Amino acid sequence: MATRTGLEIAGVTLVHGDGESTVTALDDVSLTVAAGEFVAVVGPSGSGKSSLLAVAGGLITPDSGRVRIGDTDLTGLSARRLAEVRRTRIGFVFRSGNLLPSLTAVDQLRLPLTLGRVARPRDPMELLADVGMTHRAHRPDKLSGGERQRVGIARALMTSPDLLLVDEPTAALDRHRSQEVVALLAHEAHANGVATVMVTHDHDVLSHCGTVYRMMDGILEVATD
Ligand SMILES: Nc1ncnc2c1ncn2[C@@H]1O[C@H](COP(=O)(O)OP(=O)(O)OP(=O)(O)O)[C@@H](O)[C@H]1O
């Protein structure tokens, strides 16, 4: 059986700024992540990791190259179609959960379903159980950092996305919670067949990932150490 492709980035270049002060944030970057595959991207500050997530997530259109999610080519889509792809096909997980302070855990998960039609909605209670969350009626101020991340991960999976983009998920967590959260991401990626790209500075969690890539001055390569 052919492996389903979740994300395909081919020959992407992205230049920030204009005139004399330009920065090549992505320099002919290619990356393919299959459905269910969990990859990590490491690299120093300013090397282009956030730019890679922004391009993969359809937030920035690259200057050249191609970005595909499943069978959809993002290059050339209208802003409206791109927003629709972001809402229905891509899940975003942020550094510290990015939860809305006034909503309970279960309502954070219901939110993505209120923003428009979703072809394959998940059941919020089931998904919270999946990520090991029992405090379903708690608001974020009553949750630990690890629990907030669990809710953030579950929220990102509500639309059954093809692609999960994860930015520094352990930035606010201690070592033990970091391991738990990244193990959970690995489990969800495999169990749901979602291509997952995680940017991290935390080398302790890399054993949970498949391929580890290193970004350096906008160039992406497989990390060899
Ligand atoms: N909007 C922008 N305008 C101009 N330059 C930018 C812009 N965004 C990023 N850059 C530059 O592009 C390069 C890559 O930045 P990027 O944020 O992708 O790096 P990063 O690896 O994610 O860094 P960090 O680990 O600190 O988040 C840097 O030199 C940065 O200064």
C-alpha cells in the first residue's frame, strides 16, 4: 500500500524583508512527512524554524517552491481557501497551550467546531479521555502546565487534521511533563495518522520522534547526531 503523504514541501525559499535588508529564512527547503509520521526540527534561534511552520501552515506564502497538504497544493490558493485549509486540515499546538481563559476544557475543544463546517469532527469527551484529561470542567487557571498542553493538543485534533504543527510544546514544562506531552504527541500522530512536525529546543524529547531535522541558516538537513 502506498504511504499517504501528509505534508510535502518542495524547494521552498522564503525571503523576509525587502531592499537592502533581506534575510533568507528558508533556502531551498524540502521536507516530506507521511501520514502518521512524527518528525522534529531543531536548530539555533533565528535559523528559520518558525518560518518553516508558518509556510507549512499556510500562514506565509513562500517566494518559490511548493507546499502540499494531502492532495491539496497550497500554492496559488486564494486567501479564503487557504483559511479554510488552515481551519479544517491543519492543527496548531503552541508553546503554552494558548487556551482561552474563560472556557472549560471541554468547551475549548468544542470551539473549532463552531467556526464552520467540519467533515470529520471528533467527539470532545472521547478526545479528552484519549489525552488523559479528567478535569473536563476546569478552566485553564485550574490546570497544570502539562494539562493545558494536553487540552491544546486535543483541541488541535478536533477537526481530524491531516497535519499537526507543534511549536515548542515543552517550553513551559518540567522534564517529566515534557516527556509525557511529547510521548502523547507521538501516540496521537500514529493513532490518528496525522503528519506531525514539532519544532523544539529540547533535545531530551527527541527519542519520541522519527526523523530529526536540523535547521541552520535556512537550510534543512537530517540531523546526524
Ligand atoms: N517578519 C520578518 N521580517 C524580517 N525578518 C524576519 C521576519 N521573521 C523572521 N525573520 C528573520 O528570519 C530568520 C528566521 O527566523 P525564524 O523566526 O524563522 O527563526 P527560528 O529558528 O524560529 O528562531 P527562534 O528559535 O528564535 O524562534 C531570522 O533571521 C529572523 O530575524
